[in-house]
Amino acid sequence: MTDLNVLKAANAQRWAKAQLTRGPEFSKPAQRAIANKQRYLTIARRAGMPDIGWVFIAVSHYRESGQDFERNLGQGDPLGAATIHVPAGRGPFLGATAFEDAAVDALVNCSPHAARLTDWSIAGTLTNLERYNGTGYANRGLPSPYIWSGTDQYQAGKYVADGVFDPAEVDKQLGCAGLILTMMGLDASIKFEDSAKTVPPNLPVTTPQIHDGAWLQTALNTLGASPQLVVDGIVGPSTRNAVRAFQLAKNLEADGLVGPATFAALDAALAAGKPVPTIPVPPEIILPPPGTKAHTDLAPTFWGRVFDLFKPKVH
């Protein structure tokens, strides 16, 4: 049997030091959750939960049914038929408030009876979210991907079927903790009783939330890009050059491209709230393709003559 106090302490420690590893992926589900806050808040109040309970409902909705309002909060089964997965035999739920009715039923009447939760600290919330999914990971002494996927607190290991654990399988769905952290960046009213983690103010980890060219430029400026970039959303030579400088400072491949490793490094640096020392690097030299007029026009230039020196000789 799981010792919930031990699990709560472990989740508190993980929360305090967690860093997002898939930061950009959290933006869309977090934005959708915030957009439906009033709907989740209505459910929380109907279920007799405090207002912060809407966050619990929102992240459960993402994990259980991908934020689909045509499916049950409890296990993702369709609303219009009796559920077949645990908790089974609930419903059907019909009508304009079918999702809300099903959600209240799951929270009030089904184990672990989340509506009875009294500890609304972040540790208590995360622990009850884990209980909502099952404590199989805790019984193995492992962080649950239901909570920690998408953060550096989870590496691998997943139940691929009821009672079937694969230590090499990686949960591709995002976890509740990273989603809550991203939501806190969008809605300053989300506060837990004992949260040891706060979202640093005025950092682009919170605004803008769409990870586009403007986000990248704002992030690089915040982290000490030199010279500072014009935030126009256009990823041109200056922005790529600043990316290369950041990559050099973080010992990444300095190719000027923002792939998963660079995004993860940016998110970690922003979450830390400390500028990353960067130095300007020489701009990349891009030659026009051979055979084009622009390439031919290089001939009378200095660089054209240099490249001619190394041109293969024809005998």
C-alpha cells in the first residue's frame, strides 16, 4: 500500500526543482485550459471543491481525454454510453451539460473521490492527481509520467496496459506538473498553499506563449543577446547569429537552428531567471548556388578570388 505522506514529500521535492524539457509543447494545452477556466470552475463548485480545484480538473481533462468535451473526465470514454474503462458503468451522460454532469460524478462518486481532497498545496494536488491515475509508479519508487512527463523529473518507464510495466517505454503525453507550471505563467491567480516554485516575472516563458519568431527573439534578448534583437518575428541572420551565440554558451551545436535541445536549453535558462553570458559570433557566410548569376558575380570580388584558389584544377 502506498504511503501517501512519503509520496507527497517526494512530489514536493520534485516540484521544487523540476525544469521543463518539452516547454514549447505545453503552450497549446495550457492556453486551451485557461480558455475553458470558467467551465472547469463551474464543475469544481458543483462538486464542492475550492476554486483552485478547477486546475485539478483542467489537467485531468488533458491527461484523460485530450481536452475533448465529448468524453468523460474519469477515463476518456464517450459521454453518450455507459463507460467501459475504470471507473466503468458510469453514465450515459446526455444533454447540454453532459460533460459537467459526468465530471461531477467522477469527482464526487468515484475513487479516489477527488472532491473530498482537503490538502490544496501543490504537493497535495500532485499526489491526488497521481492517485487519480494510479499509484503503480509510486509503488516502484518511480516518478509518474502522468505527473512528470515533459520535465527533467521523468526519463522512461510506462504502464502499457493494466498491470504491464515497460521500463523502456517513454510516455509521449505531457504531464500534469509541467502543464500546471505553464498555466501559472498564463494566469497569475493560480496559487497553491505551499508552492516552492514561482514563475519568474517578465520572462518570455510566460508571454508570449506561442513559440514563434517573436518569442525566440524576446527570449534571446532576455538572456543577454548582444546586440539586442529587433522583435519582428522574422528569423533572419541576426536572430540566427544570436541563437548560435546562445548555443556556444550552452555547449550545444552552434548551427543557428532551434531544435529540441536548443528549445530545452532556452526553457531551462528562462525558468532559472538568469541571463546566459553570450558573445557575438561572426555571421555565417552563405554562398549562392553554383551556376547562378550571383555565384558568377563573385569572381571579381575578394571572396571570389579566394574560392578560385581552391577550385579543383582541370588538366
